[in-house]
Amino acid sequence: MKRRSFFRNLGIISAAAWLSPKVMVPESHIPSTADDSQVVDFPPLPFAYDALEPWIDARTMELHYDKHHRAYYNNYLAAVKGTHDENMTPEKLFPSISSKNDAIRNNAGGFYNHTFFWNNLAKNSGDPSAALKSDLEKTFGSLEKFQDAFNTAAKTRFGSGWAWLYVTPDRKLAVGSTPNQDNPLMDVAQIHGTPLLALDVWEHAYYLKYQNRRPEYIDAFWKVVNWNEVNRRYAKSAQSA
Ligand code: MN3
């Protein structure tokens, strides 16, 4: 049993004992929280802090993952604690996020988006698959035009937010951006679909190395896109269509 699950069980038992000692049910009848599939964990960074140097520097990666991402995770757990959304993955909440408070929306988004972003970053990790390349060319005219459209989405997102390549509900490729920690899976977002590729354009993602030069950071991003992961996401989205 994981440490957190242990304390959670302990909390349930002692709360039950305090509230109604005479009707306390046998421990075997208390709904188990020891099932680790129910526990939302903070995922490890899939690479070393310096793995994306010189395009994304180690200090930025460390702060971004260990301070910013972890804070979204912790604040997410705090926001859903004691509600029926506790132990729910952020993905499960996004389709009805409009019914949740801002703390859940912002932190569920921040927790999910960063995990998604880390996984679409890597050095020397492939090219668009034949299927994705062909569909990008059909949709945008060429790979260069796709990149231009994505860059425009990233550059023109005013303030903090994210740029996305995603598959729309009617199965088309599209690029767009979302403010703050919103994403295309949220019912409140202006764009809707299955995300394939994300880029964080909050200043905390690039300011140490690039200061105010967001376009340079966006150019560097293309050096470390994990196309193998984007290809996998695209194939998966086609299967679930
Ligand atoms: Mn960020």
C-alpha cells in the first residue's frame, strides 16, 4: 500500500470512529482506497532536466516541472478533496468542466496540460508518420504551412496560454490556442477536439533563456518535438473514431 493510500484509509477509519463509534462498520466493508488505479499520481518527467539543451535549458525545465507543474498537481488535489471528483483524473472532468469552480478548472488543466506537453517533447524523436504528414499536407497545404499556422497560434495568444494541434470532432486536423490552462478537451474552450501536440506559451516556459522573445522559443520548440508520440496520438485518435 502506498504511503498516501495508507493515510487516506487511516483518515476514513478515524473519521468514522469519531462520528459514530457504535455503528462503525467492519474495516472490510469500508470502500477501499488502496486500489492504486484510483489514485491520481504526479507523473515523473520522461527525461532529464538537461535533455532538451540547448533548446530548452535545464534550469527552466527544473522549475517548470518541479515548481509549476507540481503546484498545479497539488492544487488540483486540494481543489477536489472531499468532493465526488476526488480521485478522478482531470480528463474525466474536462467535458463538464463548466460546472466546476475555477480552482478545479485551472489546476486540472495545468496538471493535465503539462504532462501532455512533456510527453510531446524529446530530442531526435522521429518525423511525422506517412499518415500524419499526408493529412497535414492536405489540411494546410504543406508541412511548412502547418508550422506557420501553429506558430501564429502560439505567437498571437495574448498573455498566458497554449497552442495546439488537434483533431476536431468531425475528424479534421486543426491548430488553435487556448488561454490560461484551458485545453481542447474542455467544454468551455473555444476550440474542441482531441489534442495531438501542445506548446506552453506562458512566460514561465521560456523567460529565463529567451526573456521576451517568444518567437525564438517557438522556433526552438520545433527542434524538440517528439513526433513519435504525436504519431502515436494521431493513430489512437483514428482508432477511437
Ligand atoms: Mn507551464
